[in-house]
Amino acid sequence: MDIDADPGATRPGATEPISARRFHEAEGVEDWRVLGEGACTYFRTGSFAAGARLVAAIGGLAGLDDHHPDVDLRHGGVTVRLITITDDYYGLSGRDLELARRISALAREQGSPPTPRRSRPSRSRSTRSSAPRCCRSGGPCSATSIAATAPTRT
């Protein structure tokens, strides 16, 4: 997979809305959770310097000028949020799905594991959330913070 390619920029339908279910069922985005209208993940980097390297690598991906992630760098890791915001749409799109795949591949290449990695649904009933710690605790990728990053419309 060429993580520098920007499939969302050239593939027809990439900016079309997608459902949370379709996002979660897609391959390559097991690290991500849909919260509110966007998607979020947290990559453990172990240090601020390693996190900064991951953020720099994400920033170096092609095609981010018109569709970029929200990134929160902390000492132990990096939170990444994706959402498509246009004049007539606020939610997930095919571009978010493709960008999530590219970011996850990049994080794997840099040795930054997601926390926790989501496994495919099983039949067991667990009461513990599989969402990243930051998402469960109202941290940087909580639904309210995703909504707070959206521009107001008049």
C-alpha cells in the first residue's frame, strides 16, 4: 500500500457520506472508533519525541491540504480525529475512511500501536468498552471535543 498516495483526491465518490457501520466494517481501520459524527484513534508512542515524529509523518502525507486530520500530541501518544465538514455535510466520508487507513499504516510502520486495538466483534458479552481510553474518558477525541472543532454555520 502506498501511504503517500491520496486515493480520496482522485477516486470518484470518495467524499460521499458513509455510515458509522460501513466505516467500522471496512478493512484497515480496526484502530478507529466512530464518535459523534467523526472517527478517532489514539496511538501510543511512548515519548513526546516519538509522538512528534508520528505527527510530522502524518503531516507529510499527500493530499492533506483540503482534508486534514485533527491531531493532539501528548507525552505518551497521539490522538487523531477525522471528520468531513462541507457547506452541506458534517460527518464521515470515503475520504475519512481512506485517510484512516493511511494513518494507521503509517503508525504501524513507525511502531506506534493503537490503544487498544479493536478486534472484530465476538459473541462474548463484555462490559468493558473497547474504545480508546481517551474516547471513554471524555479525553481529546470525545464526541464533545469533535463537535467543538467544527466551525459554526450561520
